[in-house]
Amino acid sequence: MGGPSRILIIDDDRVICKTLLTLLKEEGYIVDTAENGKEAIAKSNANFYNLAIIDWRLPDTEGTKLLTDLKETTPKMVKIILTGFPSMQNAMDSVNAHADAFILKPVDSEVLLKKIKELLEQQKQAEKFSEAKVANFIETRIRELGQTKGNK
């Protein structure tokens, strides 16, 4: 996971897309946008994204449905729901659909950037942990095979 993180913004509001695109590019991220769920799925099948920022209401689907669909295409992608419709039910639905964060519109850029950095760091740490577990398993297996071979 070297190099800049890749982020997909999924929102049908072009002003929000353009604003987030500019903000995130200035922070050094590689950023793409999608205006609906269908386009988001197509882009996530064609490219790897570390993180997706998903609008709660899209023209062709609801954000929570898209969370589930994206989990199938890119299971380890971090997903943030943006909504202008704050409610306890929406927050619970997002959590139940495995959103990593729930942020209200209008978006406070400092809050969003802080959350993105935090979530991407957690993603990197999880990746390092997984790599260490695999390396440890391989080393243990090699030792076991060496001992087995020595006993023959």
C-alpha cells in the first residue's frame, strides 16, 4: 500500500464532488468521482480504492445498499457515509451496513480530513498486521518442514 491513497467520492451533487475532489487532491490523495451507485461499482471493479466517501441518497440506490455492494467488490475499502439527513436510524443503518464513519453535511473539511487520515492509518496498520501474521506462519511452517525432513 505504498504511495498516495486512492479515494472514490460518490455523490450526485456536483458541487460537493468538486469541492471534495479539490480538497483531497490538495492533501495528496488520488481521487475519482462517481455520480451514482452503478458508476461507483464499475469504478471499484476497474480500480483499487483505499477509501470511499458515499452520499446517503443517490439517484439509483441508497448509501447503505451501496456499502454492502462495495464490501463485495473491495472488502477492505474504508467507507464513510455523508448525509444531509441526520437521524439515529440513518446512523444505525450505516453502522449495520459496515460504514466506518458517518459524517454530516455540510461537511466540515477539518473533521473529514482528520477522519480520513485516522481510518487510512488503521487500514495500513491492519495490512501490516496481516502481512506479519502471514510471514510468521510461513516461517513456522518452514521450520516444521525442516524438522520433519531432518527426522526422515
